[in-house]
Amino acid sequence: MLVNLILWIILGAVAGWIASMIMGRDAQMGALANIIVGIIGALLGGFLFNLIGLPGDTGFNFWTLVVATFGAIVLLFLISVVRRAA
């Protein structure tokens, strides 16, 4: 169980890192921020994909990384919109 938790944290970190590079925020974020954004992004991505009828989490594979990365991109976009409005 601990190995699974570590693997999911790594997947979240990779998804957060990819999203931060796509959104141009990589220099502003550290490893912990990438992990947090990736994990929250995975939850958000899974929710959004399920809303449109696509599978969210299909296990520890490439599709789950795509879903998590998409969710992390959406999360970073929403954060930037809120920061601009404030």
C-alpha cells in the first residue's frame, strides 16, 4: 500500500510539472507545489472527464497521467484568472 501511495504521488508530481511547463509557471513552482497541483489536478481532471463521459482513472497508466495533467492545467488556469481578478 505504501508503494502505491508513493507511485501516485510521483504521478501527481509529473502531472503538475508537465502542467507548470505548459502554462509557463515552471520557474515559479517547486517540487511540493508540483505535487499538490498534480494531485488536485488529478481529482479535477477525473471529475471533468467523467462529466463528459470519458473514463477518468483507469489505473496507473498513461491515460491517468493525461487526465491528471489536463486537470492540473485547468487548475493553474483558474488560479491565474483568480489572481488577475484580485
